[in-house]
Amino acid sequence: MTQFNELGLADPILRALNEAGYTQPTPIQAEVIPALLQGRDVLGIAQTGTGKTAAFVLPILHRLAGLNKRPAPKTCRALILSPTRELSAQIRENLQNYSAHMRLSSALVVGGLKAGPQVKVLARGVDVVVATPGRLLDLVKSRALSLSQVQTLVLDEADQMLDLGFFPAIREIVSMLPADRQTALLSATMPKPIKALAHDLLTDPKQISVAPVSRPIERIEQSAILTPQDAKRELLLEILSDKAVERAIVFTRTKRGADRVNKHLVAFGLKAAAIHGDKSQGQRVKALAGFKAGSVKILVATDIAARGIDVDDVSHVVNFELPNIPESYVHRIGRTARAGKTGVAVSLCDPSEYDYLRDIERLTGHEVDKAIVGEEADFLAQARAASGASKPKKSRNRRRRGGALQSGNSQAGHSRRPQADTSGKPQRRRRTRRPKSAGRPQGSGVEAGAI
Ligand code: AMP
């Protein structure tokens, strides 16, 4: 097995790695670091949890460690683009940790914060800019930053950037970079537009794909509750009131859904906070900091907001709504059982989502343990009706193709509004029982990503 000190990284970097307790590179690091150190472009298929951040950050630091000159005013030497403010902040935090023994300047250039302080930092010139594409483009256009000195470009979570509509901005940014730069593109999935972008941006890249293998799905205790939609809130309160819940993430499909669920939990005295793209930067930072520190016990999140968030000790993941993309389920439940721990994932599945649950089981090869609220025959009849009414075969096939057609805010199959909760406190629990068809989880070869 390769050790970090065999990769030829500069001493200050090895010292920082040593202090972080990392001696062995993860599989993606073992492949990406040597390729980038050789000056090659890289196309990496990897998701959060594989150690991909250090894979591209360490070679950038190595290159900068050899330079004595300060960057010129209003320029930067390396540019890292990511889809969200949170992920950018996290990457910068990694950058600062790994460069603790170097003189390195960096700037976080993201929307949702005042531009003034960012402009001020850039005025002096910085080694590394970590940015979201929109704000970066604004500051380049207002001449706060020139991209003419960029030697390394990293595009992280490219598929999320595609989903968020950042590709035109990315292409505009790239058109301003020197042609002889080094480029790394990382993405969890490789739909056609990303392949096309990679083809345009990368020169003879080393292609690296790491299966997210190190956190077996078997370590996550998965179950689903088949339930009418209007019983979900009550069930959610029950699940989250369990003493075993130390820290939980509740996933909703829409931003408004996240707000509604959060309000409900807070009204019942739970320490919850919502995190999604419509929240202000301040609100998002506060929610995340509270969650990491433990003052917020429950984070209600959409897929995109939670993607890339690296918090250990999440004991429970609850899918208040099931994702219509089965791969998203694997990403979601992979938020728990991190760092060698076990985890619990519970999905609340109404009849209109039953097809999604079956798609998930097909993808993972793992039958989820099921319980039912109400009559099984009623649930299955409604599920059949919903399947026939709202999801013609064509759209199901398209969903299964994965990735390219993602729509995190899709309301498909959710035409009924949740019933207003007028009682002011949880209603009596409905009868919950295991349906005849429920089976024990079967072993699967599919694993959720991480270290
Ligand atoms: P990432 O996929 O970059 O989000 O990394 C996931 C987690 O793995 C982070 O908490 C990193 O600090 C941690 N990590 C990165 N590299 C290593 C390594 N070589 N050994 C152990 N943990 C690591």
C-alpha cells in the first residue's frame, strides 16, 4: 500500500497530513495525486466521502510550496470551482488545514456574502481562489480579479454545477484562463454534457473512477414506512423523538417542503434548522455550525444543499420524501454511518412514491425492511393508481437512466397537499404493522460512498 510520504509531496504538506492522522492515501488520492504532480489533466468520477478534496488540493499546495514570489495584485494562481457556498467553504477549510505549515493565501468567493470584503482580499492577489461560478464571474467582470495567471483549474462536483445551470458561466470563465493551464474535473456521475465539457477542457486526461466502496450499505439499518401522505408529519415526530436519535438529517424534495417540515418540528419543540438554496448565507452557515456543534439536532435539507456536507456522527437519515432518482437515495443515506459508525435510515413512502422505493431496491439490490400504516391492500391499490396516473413507463425508464435528468425540485407525484396540522400537538399514532411482503434486508454488493 502506498504511503503519503512515497508520493513526493513537499515536507510542510506531509507534516500537516501527519497531524491530521492521515498516513495512507485513499484510492482516489493514490491515483490523482501522482497524475497531477506529473502535470497531467485529470477526469475523476468520484463522490463526496472518497477523499477527493485532498486529491486535488495537495498537488496544488505542492506546486505553490515551491514558489517564493507573491502573486501579483488582483490575480490568483489556482482556481477551484464548486457548486455551493457550503462546499466551497469546506474546500477552503481543507486547504487551510493542509497548508498549516506553509505561507499560503486564499480567498473564498461565493454569493450570498457581501462582495466588498472579497474584493479587498483579491486586491492583494492570492494563491488560491475557491469560488462558486456566479460570484466569481461578477468579480472578474468588475475587474476585481484577473484570471490571466491561473495555472491550475479544478471543477468539483461538475454534475451538480450542471444541475444548477452553471455551465454557461463555467464556459465563460474558462475562456478567460490561459490555455496552458492544468485542469482537473471531478464529478459523481458522467452524463453527456459533462463528457462534452471534459472533452473541451481537458487535454489527454488521466481518467480515474473510484467506486465508493469503503462504507458498506449493510452498516446502515434501512427501513421504510409505507404510509398515507398526511400521516408523514406525525410519523416524523415519532421517529425523531426517539432517544437513539443523536443527530439527524431529514431530506425533502423541495425547498418549500424543507421549510414546512422544519417549521413543524420547531413548533413541537425539536431543535431543528432548515438548509437549502433559498436561505441566506448567514442562515446556512448558522444552521450548519449549530449542527456540527450539536445545538441543532436535526437538519432539514434538500439534496443539493446537503451534498458534500461532511459531518460525522449523523445517527439517522430520514427521507420525508423519497427521491425520484434512486442514486440520490444512496447519497442521502451515505450521510450516516460515517467514520466507521453504524447508522439508521428511515424512509416515509406514500403510495405515489412506491415506484421510487422499488427503483431504489432494484439499484441497490437490497430489499428495504418495511412497515405499514393502515391497510396494505389500500396502500397498494393507491400505489397502482398513482403509478398508472402520474408515471407512464417512459418517465420511469428515463429516471432509471440516472444523472442527466435529475430534477431536485420535481413535484411529480406530489399533487396532494399535506393536511394542515390543526391540533397543535401530535395526533394519536395510527396502526403500524409489517406487510406480508416485507422481508429482512438481503446482503448486497452495493455500498454507499465514503471513508
Ligand atoms: P472528501 O471526499 O474530500 O469530502 O473527504 C471525506 C473525508 O475523508 C474528509 O473528512 C477528509 O478529511 C477525510 N480524508 C481525506 N483523506 C483521507 C485519508 N487519506 N485518510 C483518512 N481520511 C481522509
